[in-house]
Amino acid sequence: MSHAASRYVKHLVKAPDGSRITPTEKAVLSQLADDHNEVLGVAWPSMKDLARRSCLSDRRCRKVIARLELSE
């Protein structure tokens, strides 16, 4: 777990493009922050685990990830 990533997500209310972060997006980002390796700078959870821990279906989680990638 990366404390820096967790702090970033905790205070996040807007995406880099200025759009509002939804509660679902924040839940997924929070789980990604828990998996973030600060030394390597990556988070590679399986989609199945990420969806389960975010309380989403696999399909919904994939859609959220796709939307988050667009707002970079």
C-alpha cells in the first residue's frame, strides 16, 4: 500500500480534466491506491479482485476503469 496514493485519493474530488469524481470511481481508485507499489509506481490487481473489493460487477468495474483512463 502506498500512503501517498491513499492520501491523493482521499482528497480527490475532481479528475485531472476538471470533471467530478463519482463515488463509484472513488471506490475503485481507493482500491487501486491500496494495491499501489510506491517503489515500482504501479498497481496491478486483477480486475476480478478490484471489482469484488469495490463491490462492483466485473463489467461495471471495467467501464469505470475505462472512464477513469479517459479523464487523464
